[in-house]
Amino acid sequence: MKKRFWVLIILVLFSIITYLDRTSISITGIEITKDLNLTEKQFGWIMGSFAFAYGIFEIPMGLWGDLKGPKSVLFRIVLSWSVFTILTGFSYTFTGLFIIRFLFGLGEAGAYPNATIVINTWFPKQEAGRAQSFIWIASRIGAAIAPFIALYIMSLWGWRYVFYIFGCLGVVWSIFWYFWFQNEPKNMPGISEEELAHIKKGREQKITYNTWQIFLTVLKTPNVWALMGMYHCLLYGAYFYLSWMPKYLKNGKGVADLDLAFLASLPFILGTIGCFSGGFLSDFLAKKTSLKWGRRAVGMFGLVMSGICMITSTFVADLNTSIVVLAFGLAFKDFTLPVSWATSADIGGQHSGVVAGAMGMAGQLGSTIMSIAFGYILAATGSWDMPVRIIGLVVILGGFLWLRINPEKKIVF
């Protein structure tokens, strides 16, 4: 097997572990709320603390990966977030849990921007969308299996052991990554000259710029701001499925505990289809039409349809139909996900890490606002459906922002 595909397999495992750790708080949220005597507003702040810390450190960690290479940066990221995942199981108060989840977000910041650097280094441009698809499919697999594993562990030992076990997986991965991976394909033992030539197709020569020059140029580029705005809206919707959805199903829809694991995982099962088809279709359309419309058409269609599904689900009377429609909301959103990250690499070029970091930062700020606002809207209206309708409208807005994004306009330093 080609070395770049082995790299992709290791990144797939990385992405599965990432979402096992990230979604564990939502699956255990009902038990945590009871055990620590938390209100729904406090639970929203705990979810928001992770997203906020994750967001504000996305650009620095993406920039660090651009300058130092993703090997050491991803090692630090995965190791630190795994430690804070384990420490989550030692939380006994709202304040303690809030601080640990904030540090968990800080530790995980830059994970996918640095994975994007790896893809941008190890894969030629014509394979980037497909490679991103597999990484995001893996994230959905992790999120899909998390409810079953977490609920089983809880039934045996309680919610704290979910974090102990999931955290240890990341520690093992980070150690393997550090001793196995090489930043440059030419330094990887056993790689062939033929594969090196294939990887180098369309790649630019690496030029290192002043750190502040990179940072300020990115923030002055309207194309990047449009990308950031789109991803802000995308994660405003996506994080609902990762945070509030189990509580929404149980308390808002009256789903029984026995059915909760499957129904909470259903959106992520469908999401694997969205991730797979979105990245491949985008690469196909880019070859047939242009890179601009290959990325834009898929991104816009996915988010608009996602928002429509979320809003529609709240008006459907039949429980099963409503949940299926809601699940398709994430499937269409995930149709856009690999395209978004491939577009950040298209625009960023040799500094794709900082552009991906800027996009990720804006997205996580959307996650933060949604996490906190959900609890307050729920308290103000008494309706579990109203926050979901608002989220759907925000996601549709993100779809139309694709009209302002042009992946063919590479950032000029």
C-alpha cells in the first residue's frame, strides 16, 4: 500500500478518537446533570466553554503547524486533550467541570487544521477532497459508535469511566504518531520515488513568511472572511448534534432510554454518507466545470438543505419521521464538511494551516453561541423546538455565504 494511504489510515483513527472524546460529554450529559445537580443553563455553559477555548486557539495552533510541521503539534494536541478527557471523569462541581472542559477545548484546538496540513503535504490537489472525506467520515463513525460504547460503559461502571477509557485511546495514538510520522514524505522510510513524484504534482515550493505577515494577511482577505462566516453558521448547526441532541431527544421528543443510543447515533450514520459523497462529488465537479463551482455548488446545496431539514423536523408530528428528517439535517451538513476543509487548503496554499485555523475559530465561536443560547432560549420559551428552528435559519444563511467564497482566489502573502 502507498505510504500516503497509511498516513490517511492513521488520520482516520485520529478522527474517530477525536469524536469519541468530543461527543462523550453529550451522551453522558443527562447523568452528569443529575449527579452534579446542574441546570440546563449550566450545562450549556459547560458545552460552550469547550467550544470557546477550541475556537480562540485555532489560528495560533494552525499557524504553529504551518511553521513547525504537524508532527510535533498533533502529538501535543492529542496528548493534552486526552489528559483532559481523563480528568473530566474526576469532576465533582460545576466550576471544576467548566475549567476542565475549557482546558480540553484548548488542548484540542488546531486538530483538524493540522490534519489539513498533513493532507495538503501528502496528497496532490486532485485527491485532497477525497482524502478530507475519509477523515470526516471517520469523525462520524466515532460519533455514531460513541453512544453505544458510552452507554454500555455507564451501565457497568458509571459515567466517569467513559472519560477514563476514551482518554487513554488518545494517549496511545499520540505516542505512535510521534515515533512513526514524518512531516515530509521524502523522509518517510520505504516511500518510492514514483509516489514522491505523484505527491509533488501541483505543490508549491515552501516559503516561510514572517508570522505577523501571515496572520495579518489572512485577516485582511475578504475571501477568508466569507469562508469564516460560512463555517460559523455550519458549526452553529453541527454542534447541536454533538452537544444538545441527546437531551433534545429525551426531554423534547420523549425518546425512551432504550432507544436513545440508536437515535442519537442515526445522524452520524447518515453523516458518513454525506462526508463521503460531498468530497468525491466536489472533486468530480471541479474536474468537469471549475474548482470554484465544484466547491461552491456542493457547499451551498448541503447547508441550505440541512437548514430546511432541521426546521421541517420540528413541525412533523410523527416522532420517527421527525427524527429521521432531523438526522438528514446532519447528513446534508456533512455533505459540505470535507468541501469546507478542502477549500481552506485551496485558499491557503502553503499556509493552509492558518487559513483552516481561522475558519475553525469562526466555526467554534458559532458552537459557543449555540451551546449557551440553546439553554437560554429553552428557559425563555419552554420549547425544545424553538432553538432548533433558529439553528436551521442560521445554517441556511451559511449556505448562501458560499456565493462569496472563491477557492480559486489563493491568498497572496
